[in-house]
Amino acid sequence: MNEVVGRDDLLLLTLDTLRYDVAAELAAAGELPTLAAHLPGGRWERRHAPGNFTYASHQAIFAGFLPTPATPGPHPRLFAAQFAGSETTAERTFVFDAPDLVTALGAVGYHTVCIGGVGFFNKQGALGNALPGLFAESHWEREFSVTSPTSFEAQIACAERIVAELPRERRILLFLNASALHQPNWFHLPGATRAAGDTRETHAAALRYIDRHVGRLFDVMRSRRRCFAIVCSDHGTAYGDGGYTGHRLGHESVWTVPYGQFFLEPSS
């Protein structure tokens, strides 16, 4: 990462609330052609989330604690704050002396941008400003929110405008929190109803929706130079698993998340 930082643009795409099992099943069935084309081996990596709901997980991610491989460690991290005794800081880790990665990247010349999705990024009130406030530029509109059936398309359009206006020589860290998978997601499955509510099947339909449009985001992020991309979930969610529903709880469906990292090579 010490070679990547300062050379490449950076994309952090969190697919909020995405379950690992659903993501893995759709990729194996060929139902995520765009994402699978970029994931190493066409498969998601199984990892453990650093938190069991959006706020906690993103605070950890922005401090350099990305989802951890779901195998015995220690596992060297891509990014880490200077911390005496850290067992996951390695030679290839980008080490920073700042309270968070966003601030650290801004200090080395990156324009840091947040395109919010779920309520913790809505910039309405003190809590809704805490995470977006880490970035030099942040955006949230109702069209980006969990209630919009076209949220991801609207978020990508915002990203396209931002990149088009940024001087070509300026590096960018673009963070996008995709809200489409978070409840309510019933409207992504034809024939589903509000009364029936969200299910594992509507959750899968929301991920297929993401895949249909994510190519636009990848294209804009590689339009200027090579981009290093991290695509992952911040936590999963339960749909009756073990009697549980939702997240902010300790269950396998919540703690286990999909993860992928890859380079987006420049289009020209």
C-alpha cells in the first residue's frame, strides 16, 4: 500500500448490510457478472466485520480496521495508524500518524469524498454529520437513502459529477455507502409487497440491482488513472436466522461479510 497510496486513486465501496452467504451464492450462480469479473477468482472473500452495525463498523474501517479474513491470524492490514505493539502492522502496511485514514490520505494530497447512503451519513443532526465530517467533501440526498428504489443510480451520478469536476492531476479517495441492501429492500424484487416485507430473496434482488449499475462507478473511477478498489459489506443482517431479525446483534449472519479488493485499470 505504500506504493499504491500517492500513485493511484482509491475507491471504498461499502455495500451496507450485505450478507456473505447471499453474496457468495449469487456470484457462484453467475448472477453478479460485473462484480464477479473483478473479484479475484470471481469469488467473494469470507471475512468478519469489525462491527455489527453501520456506525461502529465504519468507525473501525476509517481507522484502518477493514473486515478481517475469517481464518486464524494475525492478518497484516492494508492501512494502520501508528500504534505501539500492533501485531497487524507489516512492512507493506500504509502507516499513518492521524486519528483516521481519511485525514491521513487528505494530508498526502488526496481529495476525500463521501457519498452517503444510510442514516448515519444523512448529515441531519450531529450524529448524521460525524462520519461525513471526516471528509473534505460530502454528499447526501433523499434519493441516496434506503427508501429510494434508485438510490445506487443516484449515488453513481453524483460520483460522476464529482470526478468530472476534479482536476485530473489530483488524487481522489471516493467513499460510497450503498444503501440499497439495507431495509427496506422489498421493492427490488418484482412482485414483492410492502406488506410482506423484506426477505432473504429481496435482499438478493437488491444485490443484483447493485451489480447492474456498479460498472458505471468502476468506469468513472478508472477514467483518469489506475484505481485501487475495496468493495465490502460493513455487516450482515438476519432474516429469522436463529430467531433473530436485523443487526446490531451477535449472530453469524451479521458478523460474516463479503470482501473484495482489486485494481481498476485505466480505460485509456
